Amino acid sequence: MIDSRLVSYRHAILMRELQIAGVKLEDLARAWASLDGKLVHFDEGKTKTIWEDKTGHYAGYVVETEEIIERAIGYARARAEKEKGHQSPD
């Protein structure tokens, strides 16, 4: 069984490391391209215009990473509102 406290602690450390390292959206997109085995295409696309980048990997990963972040923000706000509503009155 997974200890949820340990997982929460690990996630908190990862989020803090993101801040300390100064991770930017493009870093996340690049990491995702790397996981997909498309890092070379991603890096090549960065140096080209959108019209020259025939594979579309750079723009594609950046746009999809933007969408993931936007959705995560929305989910976090909804979770915070839900948690706020479940708090007992003082």
C-alpha cells in the first residue's frame, strides 16, 4: 500500500525543485518531447520558423504543455474552492 503522506511529501519536494531550478514552460515541453523520443526534432524545430518546422514538434509540444498548465491551474482552483467549502466553521 502506498503511503499518501510520502507521496504528498515527494510531490511537494518536486514542486519546490521546479521553483528553485527556475523551470520554464519550454523546459517542460522539452522534457515531454524527450519522453516521447522526439527531443532531436523538438530542438531542431526551435531554431526554425513555424513554417520551416515541417514536423511541428517544437510548436506542438509547447502548445500542448501550455494547455496542460492551463488545465492544471483550473483543476487546482476548483480543488481549492471545494476544500474551502468543506472546512468546518471556526
